Amino acid sequence: MLNHALLVLGVMVVVFAVASRLKVSVELSMLLAAIAGGLAHGSGFSARHVVDGAFTYFDVTLIFLSATFFMNIVKESGGVDYIVGGIVKRFHANRFLCLLFLTFILLIPGALTGSGSVTVLVVGALAAKVLSEMGIPKEKVTAIIFLCAAMSAAAPPVNLWAMMAAAGSNMPYVGFIGPLGALSVLGALFSMFWLGWKGSPIDAAKVAASIKVDARMRGWRVGLPFAVLIALIALSRIFPHDFPILGLPLCFMLAAATAAAVSATKVPLLRIARDTVDSLLPLVGMMIVVGILVQAMSLSGVRGLISLSVVTLPLAVIIGALFVILPLSEGLVQYASAPLLGVPLILLFNMKGIDPVVALSAMAVMWPLGDILPPTLVVGRAAVMVTGYDGSYYKGFVKATLVPALFILALSTLVVIFSGQLTFLKALG
Amino acid sequence: MNQAVMLLYYATTAFFAAMMAWNFARAKDAQKALLYLVVLMPFVMRLLRLK
Amino acid sequence: MKKSEQGKTLIAAKAAGLVAWAAVMVFAGVAFRQHRAWKEPVVLGPGVTAVRSLHEWFAPLKGTENDCNVYVLDSGLPGSTILVLGGTHPEEPATNLAAELLVENAKPTSGKLLVAIHTNRSASTVTRPGEAYPQFYSIKTAWGQKKYRMGDRSANPLDSWPDPETYVHYPSGQMLAYMDIRNINRTWPGRPNGLLCERTSYGFMQMIRKEKVDLVIDYHEAELEYPVIGTIVAHQKAQEVAAMVSMDLSASQFRIGMEVSPRTLHGLTHREIGDFSDATALLFESPEPFLDRVRGATNEALLLTGVDEFVQRAGKAGLLYWPIDEKGWPIEVRVGRHIATTSKVFEVWNLLYPEKPIAVDGLPGYGDLAAKGVGAYFADPASVAKDRVAFE
Ligand SMILES: [Zn+2]
């Protein structure tokens, strides 16, 4: 059994490596690895398993698509320009408040969608423009965009790593808002202020002139869609048995409809939907393919092998190495890392008396930092793209993220170690 | 009410699936087109009420 | 390459992709369809006096996937009424097999048995994504293989969609994971206008009240990595029964623990049925290595034998809550545990409540079942009159 699982894992690794080498995309390489592994396993593998596996994170992809569709409508209707323009106009004299509000603007899209890429795509370019005007060098601006995007992906309510790992271990996705919120907000604020505090005063007039805000734009036009979203979610929680069960995707679709309805300009819904699907393809594709990979690994015993190897390591070694293992595995296989490493770790933590919710939250804040690492570089590449940074990827941009990234990793590791004392954070639900 | 919500979910799924199919047809990159097909699997399966 | 040539390759790639895609979809679609449509025959044993449907107690369930059969085994003599639930979690096959074994073999001589083989039938029509379960498993009998649907823990999304953002349990208000609204052992006591599993629980509660059920027994299996295993979980009203059964069985036949249902954990049979009706409730857990995350290859053999090298290794590393060796946990032992525990509960029940007896003949002992296998107790559907066969 051990040898068989090792063989299948070997086939998967080789196929993945060779396919990547031949310039096949990460998602398709992973799909090929899953299919090759399934075939190497032999008996019982069929097309049924491929489709079954594709359903593993289907619910999550719907949340993902609808949330991003909503954010893109808000952006297209001028909502983001309006908010950022407003911040500059009102707080340009106060660097502290400016940075503070920009941090929260950067946190929202990822918090709702669970994706750092969405943050970069929706507000990244605009935030980068303001930050540059504040006299912050380009590599630091890019680092801020990346780090805040990573923290936004970690931020509640939607954290895909925590959701995927919790689902895999039959653990309710409940109690994560507090620990995820505390860590991600602290991490984002530290990144923003560490990298952005030093600079020059902002030329408000120049920035304001460069941000085009439609004259008919009003605060309520941006506020109402968010209010609808929050109201729908809040009502479902406050009156759960009198209010119809809508689910997150429908809440986002209703908020999206509101955003389109109250927009000052006419928003081209079909084009936005198509662009949303287009820009999300790598991420949605990744979720679907990861599901297929997990199915092939479960079938052949590779998942058991990985789980067993993880849980039989000494606990101190595991906790001490999390800050390296999690980002590296994220860079390598992205979300696949959550069910493969997260699930056995939760089981182990449970057994060893470590609070699994708090510990998983801390891990789920470390994972997204790996999105800057090779071979995938997903969010890192997106950040470079929207800021127009043209210096060295590693020597400039990655180096600039180091101190805040280490701060976040250290803080999260401490949270894992002291998870028992931090259980009060779970009270928020 | 639950029935109505369920119908809206089929509509949402169909909406995104249609966008994917459209993008698949227009895709200039073969790998991208193939990935669209992979992603379409669960969407179409659900719409056909097979899974 | 010239532009037109490039265009041609692209079209060729797309066409080839579409063909492959269609093939995969057709193959998988047929497999899913066959699984959902598969009917398991059940031979009505000598004790079965009627086969009813859950909708008879709660009409809105009529026509839904969860309008399951309720087998009535009535002795015609006064005594207790006991409801047995199999298939609460259809990924735990010893539960529906044990319930079916009751239907095919039990003959009450006082009191009445009610049996549901697939309590959450919808969940038995779907396999769990990402877990690579086989779609079917077969039990060997003297007359051939008997084929069963392998299911999921939660109801089929085709029957209950979407899940809420957070599932808020009725009436406690406890917050649970969104997919647990499709897990019928989180939806008790249910509500009439909720989602499918909430309505199903509600239907069962109506039945429990109308039929004046005294005791509900809910069969389960668990992974060895899970702390609640090899045990009886009892509502406090049934605490004494469970304690005596656990002591007696552990001394005479096999080790089985006992714990009292936590008062703050909501939606489970052993909490809500006891709280919201005159009945009391017991839940049995048997070990199912097939569910362990550290398991090796996932297949029918593991499901039926419970032999797994990786799970054994985890046991050696002290990571499990229940022992396992190279003999594994075969299905006949797991079903045997459920049947023997049920028999022992009847025995103890009669000691404690002699005024409301339950006496059942025809149930095999633990040793016999473990030696002969489950299939030895299933009759050939072809050998009996058509009206003595029901379908699940
Ligand atoms: Zn169970």
C-alpha cells in the first residue's frame, strides 16, 4: 500500500513537473497529474471520478464568481473611483488617516470574495496611483498592494483556505471571523504603515484631477449595494427561521443587481460578466482542478500517505516549520495545499489539544503570502501588472515585502502556539 | 419560497455557464479554451440535474 | 506558423477538447444517473405487518426524495414502540444494513418496531465529491451478490440547494456549518417550512409523537480519528439503559462505551428527540476505517473489510481513538455490533420497564453474524411473492 501510494504520487509529481516545463499552465498541469495518477492507480478510476472531483469546491466557485461580479459592477459604475477620490479629497493632509482608509479599501474585495487577485484587479491600480502620489517608491507600492491583497484574501467572512480545510475535516466554518479578522487587519495595517509611512505629502489637486468621478455619483449609489449585501446576510443570521435561505451567491447577485440599478451610468452587465469569468478563469479553474486532484489522491491513497506523513511528524517541528511550508506549498500547488496539509493538521491539532479553529485561522493567514512565490506567482504577478513596476521581481519587489511578511508569519505562528488562550476570538461567529 | 430560490440558483449557474461557453468560443489560446471546458463540467452537470 | 494555420490549430484543439469533454460528461452523467436510480430490494420478513411512507405523518414530504419507507413490525400485543433509524449518514453502510437485517429477520412478540432503512434517502443518492467513494458495494449472499448504493453524509444538492451562508439550527439558534443543513443528524427536531432535511426530521418527529414511540435508536459509524466511536450516546432519559447495556456487553461480548448526550450540542437525534417528544433516544457508533482521512486506497474492499495499512500506522503512532489491527473492522462485525447492542437494549429495557415490554425473535447473535456474514440473513427477492418485496 505504501509503495503503491508512493508510485502514484511519483507519477503525479513527474507529470506535473514535465507538463509545467512544456509551458502547460499550472491548472492544466495539475489536471494532467491528477488523470495520470488516477490511471497509474488503475482499477476503479473513471470519468465519473473526474466529474465527481470537479464538484468538490463547486459551491465555493459560485460564491467566488458572484462576489467578483458584484465588485466589478461597483468598480465599473465608478464606485471605487468615488470612494478613493473622496478619501484623497478629505484626508490628504492627514497621512495616517489616508493610509488607514486605503488599507480598508484594499481589504474589502478580497474579504468578500476570498481572493487576493480580485483585490488587485478591482482596487489595486487606483490604490497604487494614490500611494505613488504619496511619495512611496514603486517597489514598496507594489509590495503594499500585494501584502494587503494577501491579507484581504485571508480576511473574513470568506477565507477559501479555511473553508476548504474545514470542509475536508467535517468541521463547521464557524468561529473564524474573530481570529481571521484580527490577524489579517493587523497584518495589513503593519504592511501599509511599515512601507508607506515615509514619503512626501500628497498633491491633492493633482490626484483628484486624475481620478475621474462622474458628476452624478453620490455616496448612496456606492453605499446602497453594500447595505443590501450586509442587510441580506445580517437578516439571514438574525431571523434565520423567518427569512428565506438565500445563500451567499444569491446575496451577492442581489447586491450586484442593486449596484447595476442605482449606478449613475449604465453598466454593460454582459460585458462585465464575461470579463469577470475571464479574469477569474485561472482561479476558478484552479479550484475545480484541485477538486479533481484531491479525488484522484483520495482514490489512490496518496492523500492518506500525505496525511499520515504530516501527522506522524513531531508537533513542535510541524508548528515551527509552518511559516515556511505553508507559503511554499501555496506557491507550488495553490489552494490544493489547504485540503492536503490543512485537513491532517486539524486532526492532529484536535488530538493534541490545540484549538483547531484558531490554529487553522492562523494558518489560513500564512497561506496567501505564498501567492508571491514561484512557480505560480499568481497575486504577485497581478500586483506588478497593475502598479506598472518594472524593476527586479525578487531583488526589488519581493525584498520589499520581507519585513511585513515575516511579521505576519511570526505573529501567526505565535497564534498557533497560544491558540488555547485565544479562543475568545471565536465568539464573533 | 425555497423552490424559487433554487430556481434562481439554476439561473445563476446557467448565467455563468453561458459566459464561460461564450468565452470558450472566443478564446484565442488553446489552453485557456481547454480550462474553460474543465470548469464547465460541474456547471453543466448541475444544470442537467445529473449531479 | 501563419495566422490562418494558427487559427486552424486552435479550432482543431477546441474541437478535440469538446469531443473529449462530451465523452467524459456522458460517461459520468450515465454513472450518476444509474446510481441515483438504483433500487435496493428488501424482502419483508415474517415480522413486517405494513410498509408505510413518511409522508403519512407529514404530507408535504410526499413526492420528495426523502419520503422514505417506514417498516412496521407489530406484534399485535401491547408493549413499547421502538423506532430504529438506519442510513442517517449513508456513507456509513453498517447502519442501513443493520436496519435492513431487522426488517428481514425481526419478529416482535410483544410491542412494536418501526424501522427506516434510509432515514436521509436523498443523501444515499449522491457520492461525496473529493472522497472518491465507490458508487456501489455488494454483499455476498447464498443466492448471489446484493448491490447497494454508497452515499454521502449530506443530502443530494439536487434535492436541497442552496445551503445558507451559516446554518442556524431551529429552534436553538446554534450556528453550524452551512452544509450541515443537509446533514439530517443536525436538523432535529426540524421545522415544517425548512429545507429538505429540516422537513424530514420534522416528519419523523410527527411520527414519533403520533405513534407514541418510546425509544429511538439511531445507527452510525465513525472514523477512528473521531473521538465519539465504539460507543452508545444516550439522551439523559436513557442514561440508565445505555450504562447497563455498555457494562453488560463490554463484559460479555465486545467493548462498547457509553456517554451522555451533551446538552449544548444541537440538532442531533440523541439530544432533540428526547427533548422534544416523550420518546428517549440512543445513538450507536461502530468503527469504519473507510472514513479515516489517513486511509490508503479508497475502494469497496476497504469499505467492507475495514482493513487498512495506513490507518493501522496511525494507530501505532497513537493518533486514533479506537484500536485497529490487521483484521480491520469487517462489515459483519460492525453490523453485528449494532444488532447485538439493539438486542441488549431490548433486554435491559424489559428489566427497567416491565410494564411496557419489547420482545423480538429472529435476531442473530453477535458471534453468528460475525461468522456467517451479513448476507446470510438476506433472503432472495426472487424467491418470495412480489408483495413481500419493497424497494429502497
Ligand atoms: Zn454518522
